[in-house]
Amino acid sequence: MSKLATNKTLNSADAICRESGARLTDKRKRTLTVLLDAPAPMSAYELKDEYENRYKETLTAMSAYRMLNFLVDEMLAHKLHSVNKYTVCEHINCSHAHELPQFLICDTCQSVSEAGIKKDTLKKLKADVSETGFALNNQQLELHGICHSCQPAQ
């Protein structure tokens, strides 16, 4: 991500936090910057190592988890449960309402794309699940496959 794009995203993230009454501290901004610059989702330990390497500042694993949880709570990042990694929300700079995200995870290069689930699709899915007597705790969908770049030429 270019420096200009990173700064725009950090400014948007700061505004989102101010609007919710939260504070995007310098460490949180640095954490978000590491995620923004990452070519693929990162685990807390990968983030910790990259943070320390980039900023020459010690970061405990507990602090990394706290900052990542803050970013998730503020909807600036998402936790990908199936791979136990974190990725930046692709919609930080958007001002419109967002649909429930589903994540398309490439099993070859680990890239992630975020796509919204249409409300009628989600409503149908919830109804189908409810008919089984199952109660959903989390509606996040993570779909694994092969991205366009990693697919063999046909």
C-alpha cells in the first residue's frame, strides 16, 4: 500500500474510533499499519515479530492480542477463525453501510478478499439453519479455495 493510501486509511480509522468514543493510540496505529502493509493475513505472533522488526520496539504477545482485539472491536480488522489470523477490513475508507462480510481465503498464497453477503441470502441461510434447531453464535463465513492469480492457466 502506498504511503498516501496508508495515511488516508489511518485518518479514516482515527475518525471511526473517535466517532465510537475509542482512541487509536500510536501503538494501535502502528499495528494497523503492519496489517495494512502485510501481503496476507497475520497471526498475532507474526504481527508481534514484524512490529518489533519495523519499529525496534518490544511488543509482548499479550499486547499484540489486545491491539488486534481492539481493531476487530472497532471493525478496522477481522479475525479469520479458520486460520487464526487477522486481516484489515477492506471498507475502512467507505462511508456506506456494509453487509455481513464473507472471506475468500486462497489456500495457495493465503490472500484474502472480502465480499458482502446480501441481506436476502443471509435471511435464507438463517432460516435454513434455524429449521435444523441449530443456533448460530457467529455468522462470519470463511470460504477456502484458489484465487484467480493462483489458478492454473486454462
